[in-house]
Amino acid sequence: MTGAQRKNVLFLCTGNSCRSQIAEGWTKHLKRAQFEPYSAGVKVKGVDPRAVKAMAEAGIDISEQSSKMIDDLPDVEFDYVITLCDHARESCPFFPAKTRVMHAGFEDPPELAKNASDEEEAMRHYRKIRDEIKAFIESLPDALLK
């Protein structure tokens, strides 16, 4: 696909701090020829430092990505919107009919890690979700046709 044929895809999550940032990073790295990735949240929390660390361990730098709300992307026409958590799916704003909205839910790493006994245990949760999101991104565009 040429740049003109790339599809705009939005990864939507509650705080745009972790899962959606990871999905944007993986898409830039693995599927840049097919998709122009964006991420946003229904509220803004800032990019989670553990998500940045987990992605850096995989060789992907998401440290320059920013946490933003869907309203921060008013001029982008999305071909696909993929919600990554149940709250985002339930709160998903209306998109034009041409936009395909789908759900691919993943557990919340900060929630999984909140009772971790140490940093290494906390990071295991982030790595698990990072790898699950990678597998989903690798399944694109086929996953969008289901």
C-alpha cells in the first residue's frame, strides 16, 4: 500500500496511558505500510512509564507519544476505531458511518500490577499485555474483516 492507501486507525482506551499507547507503538513498528495509527482516551492520564519501559524492552520507543483525548484529533477521518477496554467500548463516541468500530479488549496492566510485590512482578503484567497486543496487531488487517 502506498501512503495514500494507508488506513487511519484509532486505538481508544479509557486514559490513553497504556494499552492504546502500546497498540499505537506496535502498529507504527509492524504495520506502518498499511495503517496510520492514532491513540486516544475518553480521559487523559499521561503515558504510563511502565508501558514505555515494556515497549523499550521490545525495541520500540513510545516515549515521545502523548496522552490525548478523542477531541484532540478533530480533523482525522478514521477508517477504523478499535476499543481496547470495556469502558472505552461503552463510552465510545459516535463516528461517521464509514468508520468501522470494533472491540479488542485487553486487561489493564496498572490494575493487574497494583498489588505486585516488587517492580519485576509489576512489569510481568505489562509485558504480558504488551505481547498480547502485539499478537493482535500482527493479525491486522485480517482481524478487521471478522
